[in-house]
Amino acid sequence: MKSSPAFSLVEVVLALGVAAVAFTAIMGLFPLGLDMSRETHEETQAALIAQSILGDMRDDYQAGGTSQTNRRILVTNTINLANAMTNFAVGTNPPINVLYLGFTNHTINATANPGESAAGALVLRPAMSAQTTSTNLASAPIWFQNGSNGLAAVARVIATSTFRLVDTIPQISSLDIMVETPGNIPATNRTQYGFRGGFR
């Protein structure tokens, strides 16, 4: 009578060892994938923030001055846009003006925003702001330097007057936008995403 063929104990142990090594390698890829997903999300959010800021700066809407010297920029999350925007001086003396913005996560409420088609979506909206004429980090607001609870991202917007071709053509200005994430930790530990644009 012949015994039925079977795996020996050595073969089973070797197979389990190979499976354990493969499984460990695969498990090691999950944190890497999560980190890449988080970084991609932060890069996308930073680009959207910069695009929104540059769009506001290029907009012709102004109050309290001409479109060459005052631009309206969204600085807080409120339904009444007149109260949510502030003047940001550009093309004036001094030639450099700096705006700091702090962004929080905001869920779009369909009841409060009936015109919003993306009800329930999670978006970043401005929650705090400050202006200065110095690019020195020491002159930045404390919440920008040290981080603040609840801030998902912060941005530093530097408008610099460049040149004017003739008096009848508006001043051309450059805009440097540095978006940093996450906004709830000190500036020295944040990831920075830089963008540059121009407007007149």
C-alpha cells in the first residue's frame, strides 16, 4: 500500500517563510502609498489656493481706490461677500506688500448656500488674515509663525511693483504665493509650495 504524496515539514516551513517575506514587503508599501496620497492632496489644495488668490488679484473689482492700487481679495468665510473681502494695496509705496492668509476645512452646507452645486464637499476657505509691508518672517502674525489649531494651510502673498511702461498703462506687478501645509505646526516644519504670477 502506497502512502499519498504530501508536503514535508521543511517544504511547508519554507513556503510560509517566503509568504511572510512577501507579505511584509507588501505591507511596507502601504505607508508609502498613504504618504504619496497625502502629498498629492496637499499639492492640489495648494495649487487651488494659489489659483484662487491670483484670480482675486486679477479681478477688476475694487473699492476705496483704483484698480491699479487696490485689489479685493477673499479673506474670510462668510456668505456676504462684501464682508468677506478686503483691500490689498498693490502698485503703491512701499512697492512690496505682504498678505498672510490662514485656511480651514469647510463643509459646504446646502441650506446655507442654496446656489452651491457641491453641497457636502470639503473645501479650504480663508479664516484669518493680516497685512504688512515686510517680507521678514519675524513681522508675520504669530498664528503664521507658530501655527494655529484648526488651520489646514497658510499662505503668504507678496505683491511687488515691477515697472510701468507709460503713465496711461497700469502698473505691472508680480505676485509670489507661498502656500504652506499643514497650518497648525510651526513654519519651520511645514511643507512649502511656491507659485508666481503677474497682473496689472
